[in-house]
Amino acid sequence: MARVRIEDAVGTAAVRECAADAAGASRDIRALAVRYTLQLLAEKASGNTVEVRVPPFGAVQCIAGPRHTRGTPPNVVETDAATWLALAMGTLAWQDGIATGRIHASGQRADLAGELPLL
């Protein structure tokens, strides 16, 4: 079953609300902002080589290349919602997130530096 696409106006509003008050944004708004930015990533870097996980809100597959079909994918990026939104908005650089341990990336293709920021 295909996911329903989040409209740009709705997604952008959620991201702006999180940017303005990250600690005060409701869980629903954070979830919407995360899902919207993951949607943008999947659209920008279509493919199935890297799985990007932002628990508990969502995950997408992206980046062109070899496709995995069973089990844990060989290329995985995982981070929390606050870190993901900072990456998506450009307030955190990929290299800084890796260096501080806020981003967990495994696999040869699990580098999203060229795809971020999204907004």
C-alpha cells in the first residue's frame, strides 16, 4: 500500500514550527515534520540502496544503486528526530553529526552529506 504524500504547504509548516520551537512542538508536529523531510529525501535521491531511519516516526529507502530485498539492509542511517530535522534544515552538518555520534551510519553508501540539507 502506498503512503499518502504529505502536501508541501502542510509539511513545510510543520518543519517551520519545529524550527521555531523544537522543544515546544507537539509530538504530532514533530512526526509530521520528520515524515515530510524523509519524503523529500526519497524524492530527491530516489532508490533503494540506503535505509534512513528516524524512530519512532519513519523510515525511507533512498539513493540509487544495488537493491536489498531481505533482512537488514547493508547501508543504514539512523538518528533521532531532533538530529534529523537539524540535518534536513541545514543547522547541523553531516560530518558534525557523525563526529558527535548523533548519526549512526553503516555501509559504504551510507553518506547523505551530498543530499542534505533538504530545505
